[in-house]
Amino acid sequence: MTGHSEKVCGVGLIETRLHTFAEDKPMRLGNGEVLGPITLAYETHGELNEKRDNAILLFHALSGSHHVAGFTESVPGAGERWTSECQVGWWDDFVGPDKAIDTRRFYVICANYLGGCYGSTGPSSLDPATGKPYGSSFPHVSVADVVDSQMQLLDHLKIEKLHAVIGASLGGMMCLSLATRYPQRVDVVVPIAASIEVKPLQRIHNFEQICAIEHDPHFCGGDYYEGPSPDRGLALARMISHKTYVSLYTMQDRARQEVLPTEDKFSWYPLANPLESYMLYQGHKFIERFDANSFLRIVDFWQRFDLVAESGAESMDELFARCREQNYLIFSIDSDVCFYPEWQEEMASVLKQVGVRNMRITVHSEKGHDSFLLEPELFTPHLAYILGR
């Protein structure tokens, strides 16, 4: 690393650091391409102890960021995408003094993904070779590449072994990649509402979102930064995904009992139901805070997620046999239609078969997949237990 810049944002223990990897050692991706220098934006809470063995790495979900707790008014590199919706950390109810992940005891790290749009190097970042945004030239990255970049961050912080790695949704798949590819570097593994492979229904939903963006006439193959953004495509992609994150009951409760005016012009179909207004609102809100290219890159590495292939193993059994010294806490959400509960049951079965300690907890919630963001009281006792409160 040639440089390391820091900026303290917000209040309390929040700090966001930009970390720059050395130009003479660019990152080699799993597909053989080279990317660099790269920047990872990350946030820390708490203090690293003398033994450097109290660190917990958190992985965020698809459209999340490294801002996990507290209030942060702005983040370097995010620009206008850092809207009011981003300013309070996405796990603020879970991370902090005396919370589920107690920052009086643990040193918490969360980094924005490589390919993201909140300060880490991604398609909207300037390519040092051209001085313009990478756009379409930004390479395909994989889950393994994202994990590898964060392991280099841990090396920089001189953290040899994590006390725990925790992630929900796509972040849970990141947990599994780290745990199986670096089994000696973590003790406790907590995948929340995740799976060991990409399921057919997920592939279909993800592909629909890819098509929505690719078919927007303003997408221009990914080189749209000097002109109109593919807002309609990104908004439609968000609507496609949103229905899997929130239960139908919650969605209906959130929708106002009226059809609201909208800027969207429909040539023939008149909006007829409050749910339609609600979904349009979710799409419009999302385009204010996210980049279409970053969305595509992250959905792409979700689509290509392959634990066995990325680890060089021959089978799931061989892969998880490496993890016999680890301890797993697996969360299911009974109303989840993004990562169905039976998929976590499958994960637990594989772990049990090869002798890896694991406990699976089913959270009973009406809020669907997003329960892991909204209901700390359902997760906190189990997280505190596994972390050794």
C-alpha cells in the first residue's frame, strides 16, 4: 500500500477510512484480469485489542454500503448518491455499545464492495489510464475477488484471524466464501438468510433485473456518465427485486391507500392500485442513491457465485470439511421469499454431514427477507450468544 487516508464522519465512534492499494501491486482478479490501483472505503467501530483477536468483519447486502452504524452526513467518493436514506447506518440497531455486536468488546469492520459506488473502486470511479469513469471497461469481478480484496484490507490492519464474519443476503454468501477459502482466518461464521448456491428462481429474478438495465436506451453499454442515466431501467430492476425483499403483507401495509401522481407516463394503462404507486416510488427512490453499472456488477457476481469452483474443491462436502474448527450460526426467516428457509436447512445439513458445528435459528416474522434489517430483537439474543457474550 502506498497510501492511507482517513476522514472521520458523523458522530460517536463512526470513522470512514479510504484505503489505497499500491500502484506497483495491482489486484489480479480470478479471471486473470488486473485492476488497480484500487480503493476500498470501509468503516470501523470499537477498538482492536492488544491480541488483535476481537475483530468482526461484516458484509453488507446487494445495495448496501460500508456505513453500518451511527449517522454519517457524507462519504468521500459517493457524491450525490449519499442521500438521506444512506446517512443512518444500515445495521444501526445491531452494532454499538451493549447492542447485539457490542463495540465495547469487539472491533467491527465493514467495507464497501469492489465494484460498488460508495467510495470503493467501481465502474463510476475514474480510470487512472484515461481520467474518465471506467464504465463498460470495468472488469467482471466475482464474490471471491471481493473477499480477496477485503482480506488484503485485513492484512493491512494486521488482523490474522477474525473472531467472526457476519453477513446477510448476498453478504451471507460472502461469509461462506471467506470461511471456506480462508478457513484458518475466522472462528465464528454467521450467514443470515443466505444459501450455498444460486437457486433457479434467483437466477430468473436477477436476469430480469439485468435485462431491465441493459434494455434501457440510455444505458449505452455502460458508458452513460456524460449523458442521461438509465434511470428507468434501474428503477424497474429495483421494483423486480423489491418484491422479494419485503413480504406482501408488509408491502400492502406500507402502501398508502391512494393512487399517487407520478412522473411516469403510461400511454394506455391507468394506475389502478396503491401497490402500483408504492412500487414506482421504491424505484424512483433507488435511482437517487445507486449506480446502474454497480448494480449490474454486483448482480453479475451473485449470478456467477460458485463456492466449489472458486475454492478449487471437488464437492460441497470436501469444501466444508475445511471448516471443522469453525462454529456456525445460520439464520432463516420464515417469511423470506428471496432466500427461502429450506435453503438454509440445506446449508445446515451439509455442515452436519461433514462434522462442522452449527446451529440454525428460524426467525418468525411478517416482514420477509428485510427482517434482518428491521427487527433486532429477533436476532440479538442469538448473535450475542454465538459471539460469546
